[in-house]
Amino acid sequence: MNRIARIAGPAVLVVVAFVSLLVALVIGGGADAALIADPGSAVRFGLPIARVLVDLSAAATIGGLALATIGLSRTAPEWNRAIDVAAASAGVWTVASAVTTFFTFLSVAGSRISLDDQFGQSMGVFLTGTDLGLAWLVTVLVAAAVTVLCFAVRSRGMVALTAGVSMIGLVPLAQQGHAAGTASHDAAVTALGLHLVGAAVWIGGIVMLTLVRGVVPGDRLALVVGRYSSVALGCFVLVAVSGVASAQIRVGAFSNLATPYGALVLVKTGAIIALGVLGAVQRRRTIIALTATPRRARPFWTLVVVELAVMGIASGFAAALGRTATPVDQIALSKTSDPSPAEILTDDPLPAAPGPWGWATHWNLDLFWLMVAVLLVATYAAGVVRLRRRGTPWPLRRTVAAAVAVLCLVVATSGSLHDYDRFLVSANVGAHVLLGVVVPALIWAAAPVQLIRAAVRPRTDDSTGVREWTGILVDNAAVRYLVQPFPALVLLAAIWWGFYGTQVVRWSASDSIGRTVIDLVFLLVGLLALPTLLTPVAAGAHSASRVALAVRTAGAAVVAAGMVSLGIAMQGPLGLLQASWFGAMGRTWGPDPLVDQARAGTVLVVSGVLLVLVTVVVGVLRLRRDHAVSPISAERGAR
């Protein structure tokens, strides 16, 4: 049965996906002949078929590498088998992406294949001069790079890096199709990107699990399956939530579910719900049975084949959705006949004046950061619960700090600051002060690394789990260098000028990916610097010292100097930052752009001064606590 499942499982996935695609194309009309410049039936059917191959091969690559990174033993044959399978999948991904790129050009141009110079020039313009062509070109290049890396690397760190690079290949896919140029472009791209990542890890993980079964010992099979099942649960939540958000943007009202596009959405939704039920059965029954009697694996593999068949249905209908007209108009406001200045710049209407309560009640949910917040809450709560079950106490103040940190993260990325940060400099500065200073300080107080090391037991099979990856990241030589006072605090001081004094702020305000990248940079720099700033303990020492406190205080003064100097410059000498953006929104409410920027400068000045005060207060309290503990310890040792 195991050998049959290894062959039948992936075959069932591919066959069911193709059949489902053809059915969905008929239902949704995705393969109907175009009224003008029809490229022919070969392109109309070949393009979605090639896209299914892209989706499945990308999933096998990404999910396989992810499973190897977190679930497989590096010293067992399963490791090399998994990387080899990922390499083969990445090769298929590269070829399928190239074929899809060619079919996409034929579909967009509405032309037939020709060998003349004009055909080649037109395709060159498509690949380098259009967003759609450039997105597919990047996808092909990323897939090719992943293929080379899979053949070249075998170490744990490089395989994890390859998995990260492969996920980047999904970014261009998220920016294509109905997500491009929509009236809710940022939300559509984010929802589709998260949907693709969740589906890829989910599908690819179970495909990899099937293909490496032959080299996984029977007594370890249940362990590996359990690890995949935990990841699959997270993927189910991610796919379900992002799918609902994406459908809401493209379907709109419930009445539109009766349209061809809505019918395809309903079928895909049913498939995802069925997968959730099958996953629950797998976690509650088959894994337990597999653990008790490893030789009786037939029920488990039967369930795996059924899951792959349902995944094939979801994949086929997902590919057809990209070729089906949506019932809701997807034209951005900036493409209409009379857009406002804000709509021309941002593709979104200018929000209303916040008013007295607007800063507390306006929300603009960012699905990426919202899912990050949910993951952080779930992980932290699971660690605390696990410690309590063992009878080990965990300080309440740390739990409270974690809750406030997540709340501040959500406010900065999905609250009113996020709603107005593209229109007001003050909101932009406020959001980044929260992300770069307040949230990292609260995370330091929550002590998540200590919680992981206390709650998660180390693995003994040479695989890498949460605790092992935490140790690798925290104890990495580069990280240990960057958290030293000089590099960490200089980075935190310079990032403000590097962001607001350059064109990066324009990229962050105008592009959803740019905004997410910059938010991540501020958060990561803060996580490197704030724990160092608030811990007056010299390298190699175990307790606080006055010298270390003096160094941290001087470092806080350096960081404050960067923030305060920028704040003062914002109040006049710099002029209006990005005047063609913040000064061209057509706002008729709120303060003048220069006045608003002066307020942002005040926020930076106050934040810099408070940072120095907090550093001194926290350092003095730590110094007193350590000095109070040391004499008691010495007295106990003397007794």
C-alpha cells in the first residue's frame, strides 16, 4: 500500500486538478473564444493548464523545502531524498513558468506564433515593459535560481534560505490576474499572496510526505506526520481567512455567488472545508493509530490519497478562477474618468477626517500583519499553557507585556495610523515609532526566547523545530555581532534619517510590498537594539554593572540624537517631505502639510527623550535588583 500511495497520491493530485480545471473552465467560461483578437484554442486551454502545472510544481517545491526545514532529520536518508524531490519540482516549475509566460503573451497580444522580427520585439516589450510580463519573467528567474540552489546545497541554513527564496517566487504570482489594477489592490495582493503561500506549504508538504515515505522508518513516520499536521492546521487557517478576504473583494454581495465566478468560489470553498474535516480526522484518529501500530498504515495512506484528490479539485478551480470574469468591477478609481488627487496617487479615496474619536475607531486591516499577530498570540499562549500544565509558573507581567506588544503591533499596522500613514506625515511617524521602538521594547519585556526555551523540549532526531531555530537565530554570529551596543544602536539611530531623508518613504507610501518591507525593517532593527539598550549587562557577564549602564545610556543618547535631530529638521529646515506626495493629496481637512509634519517632528523629539529616560530607569532598577540578589546569594553560599 505504501508504494501504491507514493505513486497514486501525486498522480491523483495532477489528474484531478486537470479534470477539475476543464470542468471549471466550462462553468466559468474561462476558455470561451475572445470576440476580438482570439489567440486560438491552444492558448485558451494551454494557458490555464500550464498555470496549474506552475501552481502544483511551485507547491511541491515550497512545501517540500518547508517540511524538510522543520520536520526531517538532516542525518537520515529522508533529507537528501526531500531535497532531490524539491530540485525536480523546481525544474518543472521553471519550465512550466516559461511556457505560461509564452502563452500569457499570446493571450494578451491576441496574436499567433510567428518567426518574424516584430513578434520577437513584441514579446521583448511584453517581458520588460509591462507589469504582467515582468512578473512572469521574475517568476521564471526565481524558479530557475531555486532549481540551482536545490542541486547545490544540503546544509540546514542554506535549505532554509532556499525555502525563503522559493516563497519570493509567489510574490509576482500574487500581483497578476484579478489582483492587478483592482480597486482594492493592496488588500487583493496581500490576500492572494497569503493564500498562495498557505496553499503551497499545505499541498507541497503532503506531496513531499508521500514521496519520502520509502526512506522514513516506520517508527518515525507518525512523528513526521504529526509535525506536518501541525503546519497543515496553520495553513488551513491561513488559506481559509485569506480566501474569504479575497472572495469578498472579487465577489462582493452574496447575490453574486449565483454568477459563474461565484459558483467556482463555492466549489473551491467546499473543497477547503472538506480538507479541514479530513485534517481533523488525520489529527484525531489516523496519527494516533499510526503511533500505536506503525505497521497498519493503510488507513492513513488512504486518507492521504483522498486529501490529494480534494486538493486537486481546489487547485483546478483556483486556476480557472484566474480566467473567469469577476462579478464586481475591478477597475481602480485612478483609472476612472474623474479621479481625485488621492485616487491618482494611491488608487484609494481620501479617507474622511479622523475627528475627535477617529484615531481610535478608524481601521484599515492589513491581513499580513493581522495573521502575524494571531500567530504570535497563539504561540505565546501555547507556551504559557504548556508551562502551567507542568506546574512551572510564568510571570504575569511578561504575559501582559506580550499582550500589549501585539495590541501595539495591530494598531500600528491595521489601526488608524495605518489608515492615514499614506496621507499624513504625523501618522506615518507615529506608526514607525510604535514599530521601531515601542513594540520591540514590549517584546523584550515579554521574554519570548526564554519562554520557548522553557516550554519547548529539544528534539533528539537531528531535525530542527521551533526551539532549535530560535537557538540558531539568537546564537548566530552575525546576530550576536549586530546586538552589540555599537552596531545595534547606530542602526536604530540612523534608520530614521535613512527612511525619512530619502526616497524610501515614497516607496513605502505608494507600494504595499514596500510598506510591508519597511515595517519589517523597523521592527527587526528595533528587536536588535532595544533588548541591548534595556539590558545593562556587559558581554560575558551575568549581572548588571554601572559601566554597562553608562554605555547603554550613552547609546540611548545616540539614538535620541538621531530621532531628535530629524524631528527638529522636520519642523522647518527640511521643508515638506515628498511634497509631490504628502502635499498633493488634495486634503481639505486637517492641518496644513507643513504643520502636520511639524507635529510629526514633535513626536520624534518626545520619543527620543522618553527613550533615554526609560533606558536610565530600567537600567537603574536592574542594577539595584542584581546588587540586592548578589549579597543574598553570597550569604547562602557561605552557609
